Amino acid sequence: MIYFDVTKSAKAKQASGLMRVNRRLSEELGDAVTLVRWGESNPPWQPDDWYLTTETFDVAQRPGFGDFLERPPCRLAALFPDAIPLQHPKITWPHSVVRHPGYMMALAKFDHVFAISDAVKHDLTSYWQWAGTTARAAVSTLPLGADFDGSKRHPRRDDVPPPVLLCVGIVEPRKNQSFLLRVAEEMWARGGDFELHIVGRVNPHFGRPIAAEMRQITKRRPGFHFHEAATDEVLARLLARTRAVVFPTIAEGCGLPVLEALWRGLPCVCSDLPVLRENTEAGGCVPLPTNDLEAWTEGLQRLLTDDGQWRRLADVAAARPLPTWKESAAQIVRTLRA
């Protein structure tokens, strides 16, 4: 039996990236797992069972969880999303910064950890090595699915979309929307005629100044639109008329927006980060140096005006193999039942 912990995701109101991972895995795991919530469920644990969590957790805030990890009644598996709270503490939610070292050390006590990218796997194992911890956990890389809403793969696009750019992600310094706004202002100043749509909830700790900046820009730039609470339906409509997805992030665990753009047959213009290269090197993407204003201005302007370049990128995006959440769930089950 595989018991899948949905303690936080079952209650979550915000569709964050990690909550979306939890939801899609839960949907695709289906009858292969039994859902449990810490403190509410009391499964009849057997030694050959698995406890599986894809949530970040605070051992101190879960009564009895520390003892559970020290004397596990079954085998333990977890998904590890990233070490960003340790790498960028000044722009990460304070509770996450405090919690993350203990969380990463607790993962060493698990039997298996699924890292969401090769880069994340390296971060976790390097942290254990730095801390002098001998981990019992085996660590493998789990490719995440590109089909974020369960939709079918978008076929090759026959018509070139209008000059519309779309950026999706929580509004915060890590996602780098402020830099994208500088790029857009430079492009408009040079006579660029395009729309920029930014979709994302606002990080209450760090995102409000960026949101305020965007609301000011909407007053003077008719081509700019900020969608703070967009539904899946609104996002689908935007994607249908988007020419490219833009992802200027400075740090990621995987970079799902890259995969999700490709699933829709859209090119993705993104930061040239090592973790993103794991998904960009197969094509359909335009990696650009992080925070390089001129490179981004020229790169986006070319993609908006060069139909030939767009067609080449879009054709690759629509044709290249991409992982699905069904495949991600199947890999988890195969690994745990091996």
C-alpha cells in the first residue's frame, strides 16, 4: 500500500506551483494510492507499505511526526522541490527559510527521495555532504509533467499568433517580473507594438511593490495587463492567443512554465539557468542571459517580428517529446514497488 500525504494540499486555496504538483500527481496516481492527512488519518501501517509526501513539512509543527521519522512503521518516500530558501533567503518567505534546513535534513531519514530535476538532486545531496550527514535515502530524478491542466497536447499551430507575450508565476522578486517590465518599457520606447500579460497571485511578503508598479503601468500602457486572480479558463484563453511565454526567473527547482508552454506548442523565452537547460536544450526555447536588458529586449523583439524564427521554434515545441503527469505518477509507482 502507498499512503499519499495530502495534509496541506487538500486545504490549500492558492494554486501555487507546488500545490499544482501535488494535485496533478494525486489525480494521476488515482487508485494506486490511499490519501491520508497527518493528524486526521490513522492508517494500519505495515512494514512493506510506503508513506509518500510531496509537501514541504515542518517536523516541529506536526505532532508525532518526529517520532514517526525516527521509528518509521513503514518505508518513507518524498518529493524534493528545491533548495531555494537556502540559496535566496532574502527574497524567500521567512518561515520557509527557517524551516528548510530541518526539512532537508529530515529527508535524509527517508528511504527514497524524488528530486524534480538533476540540479535539485545535486543541491540536496551536496547539502547532506556539507552537513556531514550519511543519508539512508536513495535519490532519483523525477521528470514533472507538462500537461498542467490535463489537456491534450496542442497540435502544430497553423497561424502565427498576434504579438502577445505571457508571463505566468507568483509575483515576487524571484520570478523577476520587475526586470520584465523594464524590458517591456524599453521595447515600447523603441516603438514596439505588442501586448504583455502577467498572470500570478501576489506574494504577501515581497510582491506588493511589484504589484503596485504593475498597476501604475496599466494606467499609461494600454498594451500591459496584470491578471492577479486569473482562473484556468482565463489562462487558457490567453495561451490561445499568445505568441510566446516569457519566464525571466532567477531561480527554479524545475521551471514548469517552460514545459507548459511547449505543451501548448508555444516557444518559451527564459533565463539561461542550468536547471532550465534540462528542459530547454531539446529546442523550442530561447534562453537568454539572466537580467541582461539588451539581450532580452532584442530577443523578444525579434521573436515578435520574425515570423520565420517563431515558426521554427513553434514547430519544435509542438513536436518534441514531453513528459506527462501520468508518466510521472507511473515512475513513482514503479520505483516504490520495485
